[in-house]
Amino acid sequence: MRRRGARAGRAMPVASAVLAAGCLTAAPPAQAWAAPAGAVPSRAADAGGDGAGSGAAGYAFADGIERIRGTATTTGAPALDEDGTYRDAIKKGAKLTYRLDLDARTNAYVSAVAVPGPGSKVGTFDSLKVSLQDRNGFDCSSNESRFGSAEFPRPIAAYAHRTMDRSRSSCQEAGRYYVVVERRGEGAAPDAWDLEIRHRLEPRPKAEGPTAAPENWPSASPPAPAGGPRERAGGAGFADATGLTEGEWTDRIEPGQSRFYRVPVDWGQQLFAGADLASSSGGGFVVSALDVTLFNPVQGVVDGSHSLSYDGKQKSADLEPMPPVKYENRFDSSARFTNTRFAGWYYLRVSLSPRVAEEFGRKPYGLTLRINVEGAPQAGPGYAGPAGIFDVTDADQDAAADGRSGTDAAAPDGTMRLVAAAGIGTGTVLVLGLGVWTLLARRRAARAEAPGGSGPAHHGAPTAW
């Protein structure tokens, strides 16, 4: 039995209380974020105040995100805490430095998402680089993401890591480390880019396993997903990316917009993904109109398709086959392997060039995602501690099936989202909710005690997400 139905049943009485309290409010709640005209609405909404919610270009930052200011040098660099998510901004040509305090047991990952403002100018070689360094300035690792041929502003991401490896002598000891985030290139406009920074830790395995990535693995693309297309609106950032399972999923995207989706990929599984842009009336031609990029659970780039041009006819972009997820992939020299080193949520970002509006009109365009997850789940490496985000749980599978995002999963249930949407005083909602709950409980008890009573009612209708 799905847990979602049970949760919906418990939420019903309080939902009624919320609706009742809504009648007492003097004014309707303000909508802080609006989707472009005609677009399928995203869940992103600017929470305001704490820096959460929508930012430049409508990007949805993580809820409860902490403001931080990186320094130009290691002197006074602010610390990044385990499982912390932070927001900063970086100017053209700048370097920002942050501090890490690491043990000698766990692998550490730090990612940065750069969000240029709408209408910003970016060039082929404009990029974001993230490095993780020891106290001697040695790079434990670094990664760089460029805009490439798709020269239009959109969120890009890169990550760096400190991986425990007995064959290495550097970056293995406990102590102070530094993260350096660089904005490189000369083609971009001078305006600052917003940054979303994450720090995550991965436990070591209890026992050592293979240290070589598999040489042979299935690379033939599977047949198209069965069952026909279903509608599901994408999110506006990594934090609120919409969950997807295997199948075809339709959405709408406007020029200049980015949509985010996430798919749970377990140990031993492969993800095959592609995107189709629907045809449109009118004439014109746009080079590198659609960008499709796949990211791993720590926002590292696995693969991307950046050069799909558009002439008004339907177009299709397929990502390269992803290797099966294996712990030992991290010991390979190829980025396609090293970036598929763990199980968890894999993210798809689809961005449509604003130039499409100039040639074909500012309107929503049809978008179809094709998702195949091949292979049976296998046992993981046997971590010495909680796997955290580097795992696929039953709850993750449920979230993908229901189309929930990370933001949805963080909320205790649908009740809290209803309370937030109504903009009602918490005390009023709780008092009214308790009254309605008590009344319904008494009625159920009365029905149960009455001759022929059927006992407590069960609410099986799913919560509206």
C-alpha cells in the first residue's frame, strides 16, 4: 500500500480547516513568482528574506539557503559546513575562496551552480571552475563548465572533490582544505552571477572493493519508453527539480527558460535520456537552440547536448549512453565514468535559447523527455556510515513516481504547503484544524458505535501536489 494515500487521509481535516480559515483573511496571498505567459507553471516561488526561492532568470534556490561571502584569498575564508547549502555572487574574472575542515575517512564534494541574469551576454569560453585544494595549494581535483556553442545565459554547474585513495599521498590527511570558485572568460557581461554552493560528504566503504571501472558494459540505446507521453512540469532549479520515472514526459518551455528534472538511478543501473523539441509555425533558424545536460547527485556534469539547431521543424537530442553506476568508476580517467561514481538522484537541465523568441515568437514550445533506466538495482559498496544522498530509497522511488521535487520531499506533508499557500496565521489554522479534527473523530466514533456502523472512514484520495 502506498504511504502517500495514508498521508493524504490524515491531511484532509486540516486542509478543511485551512480552507475555512481562508474565508476569514482580508486579502488573498500574494504570488511572489509567476511563470512566463502561457508556460506550464513551475513550483518555484520566491520565499524572500532568507535568500531562498527564485533568483536571476527565475532560478529556484534551495529553501533555507544561507547567505555567504567568499573571500579573494584564503585569509578569512568562510567555512562550508557538512550538508550546507549557500548563496553567493561572483563578478567577472573573480575568484572566491571558502574553507573546509575534513577528516581522514570521508570523501568530500563541493559544487557551485552559476546563474547569470536574464539577458546577460555569455561567450563560448565563459566558464565556471571549482577547485578543492589542500593547504599547499595542490588541487585535489577541479572541474570546469563552459557555455560552449550554446551562447545564451542559463544555469551551469561544476564540482570538485577530495577522494580517499590509498594509492595517493596528497589530499588524504585530516585538516584544513580550501574551495576556490572562479569565473573565467572574457565574453561575458560584467554583471555578477548568482551562486548556489553545496558541500556534501560520502562515507568510505566498510571494506575495499574493485578499483577498476568495467571495460565492457551495455551501450546500445534501448527502445522508446512504452505507455505514451504523460504531462509533468519541470522545476526551476536543482532544489525543486521534478521527479521522473521511466517513460515519456511532456512539458512546455519558453525561450530563455530552463527546466529541471531528476531521476533516481541505483547502483548497477544505467540512465538513457533524450529530449524532443516540438515543431513551430513561422520561419527562421537558430544555432544551438536547445541545451540538454545531465548532472550527477553532486551537480557534476555527466554528459550534455549543446548544438541542436532549430528551424521550426521538430528536433531530437539524445545524450550518450551512461555507464552503469559503480563505486569503482571513480578510479577511471574518463569523466563519463568518474562522474557516475554513486547512486542517487541524477538531474536533467533543459534550456531553450532566447533567440528562438526572435525567430519564432515568444510563446511556450512543446518539450518531450524520454527516460529509460536499464538494469536491476545491485548492492552498493557497503558504506561505513549513512549513505545520505548517495543512495536510492523506496521513498525516492515513490517521489519519482509521484513527480515530487526535493522541496516537496522536505515538507512534512501536504498540510504545510496548504498553510503556506493560504497565508493564514499559524495559531488560527491550528485551532480551527483541531476543532474540525475533533468533530470528525466524534462523528466517526458515533458511526462506529451505531448499529451497522462501518468503523472509521479511510481517505484514499491522493494529496494534490
